[in-house]
Amino acid sequence: MQEVMAVVDGPTIGVLTMSVGCDYFGSILGGIARTTALAGGRMIAIQTLGAGTFDFDPPEPPDFPHLVAWDHVSAFVVILNSASPGYLTSIQRAGKPVIMISDSMPGVSCPVVLPDNRRGVREAVLHLVEHGHREIAFAGYLELRDLRERYEAYRDALLECGITPRTDLHFDTGDNRESGGERAGRAMLAAGLPSTAVVAGNDLNAIGLLRTFLAAGVEVPRQQAVVGFDDMEGVVYFTPSLSTVRQSFEALGRIAAELALRAAHGEEIEARTYSVPTSFQARESCGCADPLAPGILAAEPDAEPSTAEHLVARLVAALPDQVDPPRRATIARAGTLVADALAAAADDAPGPDLPDLRQALVGLQTLSQRHPEGVVRMMDSIRRYGLGLAGRIGPHDPAGAERVRAGTEEIVVALAQSRSRTHRIEENEFQTTLKTLYTVSKNLLRSHEKDPRALAWIQDTNARGGCLGLWSATPGGADGTERTLDLVTMFERDRGPVPMPVGPVPPRSFPPAELVDLADLDADQMVYVAPLQIGASDWGMLAVVGPIEAEVASGREMMNQWAALLTIALDHDAVLKSLREQEDLLRHAALYDPLTGLANRSLFLDRLQAAVAAQARHPERHYSVLLLDLDGFKLVNDSLGHLAGDRLLVQVAERIRASAREAEVAARFGGDEFAVLLRHRCDGEDPAAVAERIRGALDVPFRLGEEEFVVSASIGISRSSTGYQHAEDVIRDADTAMYSAKWQRKGSHAVFDVAMHERVVGRLRTEAELRRALETGGFELRYQPIVRLGDGRTHAFEALMRWRHPVRGLVAPADFLPIAEESGLMPPIGRWALAEACQQLAAWRAGGSAPEGLRMSVNVSNRQFWHTRLLEDIEESLRAAGLDPAALIIEITEGVIVHDVPAARTKLAALHELGVQLHIDDFGTGYSSLQALHHLTIDAFKIDRSFVAPLATDGKSRELVRSIVSMGLNLGLELVAEGIETAAQRDQLRRYGCHHGQGYLFAGPVSGAEAEAILRDGSPVGLPRLAARAVR
């Protein structure tokens, strides 16, 4: 640092305080600062409450864990309960003395400096009793030691006067502020004002009481006398002026600092209470006269000869507080100049220079500005001295006596004028404080224009410098409590930004020594540290070197305001940064898919429109669009859940990106649809080749957890050679081609042509009509008997779906079920079929036509099987029809299990546990039949009609069917043969041991009424009419 640094050999006193402003904290800090300065030391005031806090009397100590400035501080002074017992114990364990002011902590043994609460309160109570009061109340907040002592002293004084203390005359204020006094005042009024006088725990409570009583029309002191405690600045000017117990806040600080300095030098300080004298000040609110009223202090001349030393002693006695050596020197100089001036007037000789005299009188006023009565007493002492001198020389020198009297009055008037001048100075200082606060507030609120971390706003203050430390991400100590601070800025008002230590520092080393060295108590400068914390916001620490301003307590409160404003500015800056990040995220989200990272539909269409426009200007700039739709994705999504589906989409996107590197942009259009834009010249790669490369990459099984899945993609291609003007038209045609590819063969690609459009439109029209049929009840069930081949009796019915089209009539399942399955309509259609089939069986039973044990067989499609509601749908259908689960047969094809055999095994086991029968339909035509037999929970399989039809003509078919029947019987399964149309087929199957069969030999699919007729007849054989009418 530069040569402006102060050379300090004395110790550094740390002060833990909840505030550095207001009359109480400010005066204590002033006393500590002056005493420490005399010892050649420094002071660091550390605020333990969050920035901007005004509640300075919390019942519990603030949660302040940071070891701020421990590396600099030799001893700590603690004002009230500004730190927890654990924190203070840690200080002592670190070898640093602790001195407390006006409070003590359980488990902490240390010196405690207290006002003599008992003496002052006793004097106040005895004074009220002298005024004739017997019902004397107490209003205060007993959470602090000072207040508890005052309450005990109040009770003891009443007992001393023979008055029994009454619990109903104790009123809890809830805090030490004016609001607490107002609260107690309202309680007293609500109780009917049971007292004639009240002792308040402090002046602020007393002010609140006064205002409440006066607002309610209570005459103070005639109806209710009020006494405070503290003798705060300004209470003498109240109407009525407040009677109070005077304690010297400055003396509290001075004595605590003296003890701390002695302890810092190694002296063992006894852990006991150190009392500061108090005295009762009678004023109007207790029934006494106004001490500032004219003529209150009689200006009788001194009877005995008086010297300048006598005058100085009287001036010192006029001050209510103990006078330290510097102040005594100020008073001695003023008293000597006054005595010299009056002596010169008596001799008619030149006196002291008028400016020197006036400056000395200003010094007197400054010393007593917080106690106006002291000024009055000083004026009285000067008047007594002058009138005494005039009286002694009057008999032999009337002219000299007159000059002395005139000079005396002139000096008294000058002292009064200096008092007015001091008030004007204070007003100007207050205006300067407000202006500074406004300027700093304005600068900090413009954090979007100037970075508040730079601390450049200090240039507009009276602070000498500052340092900003923000919490870093660097871990602290092993216990995790001590975080580290990143030193962001160190700023001096005269030099601007200055070098500072590099790297994070622990709070114990904050503020840095370079800043602490700027403070000089002799130059009215201290170090102030405040946490940048408001509520949940906690940014770090602000350290400022600035004036103590001990004579204007409110001046230091600006530092707290700066910390609060800086905290808000940092919050605001963080919000702006977050908003900018959110804007970036939103901008990215508006253009990219958040799941896969590919471009989204919006960005793709923008790029595609640019390609369309470029091709219009430059015909050689061709482009193509590939639109992909995943085949089987919905099955994975429905069976394994959306999280598994999302993981699959991410893998698909990675493969598309890797397989189409020449693409200008690859995008996820939404759901399981993807798009690729290719820009190429005439000799560029054929888009069909790119499509095949992508398809090949997707054919490789995907791994999700422990399982592998096969998912293919149907790809539609549209090319610029078609001639487009709008991007939407390109996408429309690629979509048309994609659907055409899907319908022709899943996992293939197709290039758009004009004829393709009509085919797709027809297909889409069918989808729309199916949706309307589902809403309007356009579906019907037909029932085909399953008979026992041994006796021809009906064993069960298979429910088969039909669509009653308003134009085409009854539509066979092969003409609409594949479209319904592809479009996702099968789950709701299948749900309806389940419910309808169960209701039909229940109706037959209710009508008496259904023999005992008759079952209903219902086909479940691929999508319906994997739908999460399948078990719930079956249970609801059975419950609604009043059927036992054993009455229902669920038929599935082998192809259903191909996607996920373990998951299919789990679902089949759940269905079997429900109690329904499980049949494998079209056995022998699907995937891995033997594996199904070994590992799946099934009750029967149905031999496909393709094996039954050639039984009479093909020996291999006969041998195959015989083997299937033999295998099923060995496994204990039922067997049902499909497509039996001749008696020879029936007989052959029966010889092989097949139990049941169905086909047109017995009956085709019939209506519910016709099925009931079959049941009543007892056997379907001989009903050719029904067979002929059935839709095949």
C-alpha cells in the first residue's frame, strides 16, 4: 500500500454487533472507537445480522457461523446477544478474550459490562412514589438480561416502599421498539388503565406508550405518568418531555474497550459484572418541570470568588457522562478562554481572539449535543461565574461590572447560537447522508449498466475504501462450516481499483490486511463488515473503511444500507443472468428437440423453405426430404413405459445422425417421427441409398436395460424434382410416401409419386370412418361355435369382429383390422369387443340357452395385448357381465411375443393368475413355437387352417398335424383345429386325438340370436343355412 497507511502498534478490537447505527449501537461503537484510538489500536465492527435488518432485539442470537476477521482481531467485544454461546466459546478456545455488553450467555464465562439497572430503576420508582403513585406498572421485553434486571429492580423498589408487586401490572411489549410500547399501551387501555404510572423497559417502549396514551386522550402525567430508560437523544424535546433513567451508551463501549485492551495485552480480566452508573432524569412525563424551560435554572451569582479552574470543573460537571481526557482538554480550553474574556472585559483590555472563543464554545456544544440539559447547565455556570465577577468589582468599578455582565450575556448567547449552528450542521449532515444514500441506491439499482461488484459506487460516499468477497465453490474446513470467499474487488475512493490477494480466502482472513491498514481511528475511520445476506440470498461479505461518525449515529446506518442494496443488486444481476440463460434455453428449445438434441419441426421447416427458395433461384440445387416413422415404437412405449421409449428415441436419433452425415439438418418432428433434409447437386447420392443406410442402421437391435428390441423405420421420400413452392407441401408428400411404405411393408422406403396420393387418401379416409364407427357403435360381433369333435356339442364361441359400414355394408375383418391396428384404434375397439362378448355370454346364460361350462373366446391384437390397461379391461368386462374369469378365453398369436418374450411371459402369467384361459392362435405359423410351448403359460393352441385344409390330399400335412396333436397331448394342452370344412377332416383330426374344432362344417360366424338358436338345438351340424349366410 502507499504511504497513506496508518502505522498502528496497538491491538485490533473486533466488535460483534447486530447493527452499527441508531443511538444505542452507534454510541457504544463511538465509545469503543475513541478508547481504542487512545491505545493506538484499530477497530473492526462485524454485523452479525443480515443486511438491511432492523429487528435488533431477537430473543435468540443470530445464526452467524463465519469466523470473520479472526486473523486480525486480538479481542472481541460483543454487544447484546449478537453471537451464539457456541460462537463465543469458539473465540475463547482460539485464545481471544471476549467482553460482553448488556447481556450474558449461558456457558460463556467472560466479563460483562452492564448499566447499573437497579440503581436507575430504583430512583425512578422512588420518585414516582414521592409523586403519590401506588399503582405503578412495568412494560418491557424480558428476553434480554438488561430488561430482566430492570424488572427485578422495579419489583424490589416497590417492596422497599411497602407496595406489593402485581402480576396484572406487568405488560409484555414483545420487543424493544416503539411498536412494542404501543402494543403494551393498547393492552393497558383494554385493561381499563389499572395503573397511575408505568416504568418502561427502555425509551423506545416509553415513546410508544406516550403516543398511545396521548392518542387515546389520556392526560400524561396527570392520569398516567410515564418513565423510560436510556435517555435517548431527543426525548427531552417530546411533549411532554420524557422522564427517564440516563445511562451512558458511550461509557458502556468505553469500559468494554478498556477491558478488551487490557485482556489483549495479556492481563487476566475477572469474569464478573462491570457496572456503568445510571441516574434518574426527572422531566414533565413524571410530573416535574421542563428542564429546558426559561428560568428553570436560577442564574444566581457566585457568592465566593471563582477561578477559571472552578469554571472548568462546573462545565465538566454539567455533562451527564464521564469525561475522558480529550474532552476534558476541550472543556478546559473553553473555560479558560471564557474566564480570560471576562477578565479582559473587567479590565477593559483586549481579550482572546473572537474566532478562538467562538470555536471553543462550539466545542462545548458539540460535547453536549446529545444532552440539551447539559448545555443549559453550562450556560448557567457561565452566567453564575460572570455575574459573580461583576458583583465583586461593581462597588469600585461600576463600568467594569457592566462590561462583564454584557460580556457574560454575549458569551451565553454565543453558546446558544453555537447550539443552533450545531443543529444546522447536523441537519446538513443528515441531508448529505440522504443524498449519498440516494446516489448509491441509484447506482446500485443500475446494476444492469454498471457491475456493482466493481464497488465504483464508493466514490460517491465518504468511505475511504471497500472490499467485496463472494462465497466461492471451494470447500471449507473438514467440518464443512467454514466456506471460503473469492476476493472480487478492492476499491479505494482516491485510487479506484487496487491490487489485492489472489485466490479464495477463509472468512477469518477477511477483510484483507491491505484494507484493514487503511483504517485509522485517530482519523475517525473504522472497518465495517456486513454479510451480504437477505433472507435466502447469501452472497458473501462487504468490508468498508469509513468514518465512525460517533456524533451522528444515523450516519453509520448507511453502511448497512449499502450492504442491503448491494445484496439486492446481486440478486437482480443473478435474476438477469438466469433470464438470459432461460432466453438461451428457450431459444434453443424453440429450435431443437430437448430429448434428442436434433432440430425440431420449426427449424427443419425453416431450413427446408430456404432450400425450396434456393432451388427456385438455382434449379441445379436439388434437395430431398426423408420422413421416418418408427414401426413398433408404440409397443415399446406402452409395454415398458415412456422413460424406456425416450431412451429408445435418443438411440434412434444418434443412429440417424451418424447415418446421414451429409444431411443439412436432421430433425425430430415429434413422437416417433424424424426427418432428414438432403441438399445435393445432380451428381449427389441418391436419397433412396441414404434411406437404406438409415434403415440398415435402425435394423440393428436396440438395447434397453437388459433387453434387446428390434425397431424398424418406414421412410417416405419427396424430391425437389416434383417442383415445390412451399415447405409444407414437401413434408406432405414425404408423409404420403412414408404411409405408403408402411402399408406395403413395414421397414421399407417409398418415393412419392402422384398416384400414391390417392391411395393414401383412401387409407386415411378409412381410418377416419373407423373412428366414427367406434364413436357411433358401428361395430358388431359374430360368433363361431367351437365344438367337441367327439360328440359335436358346442364347447365355446369365438367372438369375431365385423364393421357395419353405412355404404359398404358388413365389412370383413381382413379389410379393416390391419388399418385399425396400425392407426392405434385396436385397444379401444378390442376393449369394446371384450365387454360386448362377455355381455352376450351373460345374456345366453340368463336366457337359459347356455349349457354349463360354455366359454367365450376373444382375440386380442398385438397393440391391445401390450396396452397397460389389458388386465384392467378384462376385469371390468367380467365384473360388468357377472362372469367368472374361467368363462373367458383370450386368444393371441405367436407374433405378439416376438418383441419381448420375457415381458410377454410376465403378462401371460398375470392373465393366467386372473383365471382366464390362454390360447395361442394360428399355432405353427408364427415365431418360435417350441420356445412358446416351453416358456409361456398357455392352456391350448389352435392348429392353423393352413395345416387342416390339405389333410385329405397331402401326406406331409397329415404327418405334421399328427405330430402337433401328439406334442400338445404330451404337454397336457387342449387342441383346437381351425377351418374344418369336411367330415373327412373332422374324422382324421378325431383319430389323431384332437379335442375340439371349428369351421364351416359346423357353422360360420353368426349373430348372437343365431348362436343362441344353435345352443338351443344342441348341435350345429345340419345348419347349412347359417353357414351359407355367414360372412367369411
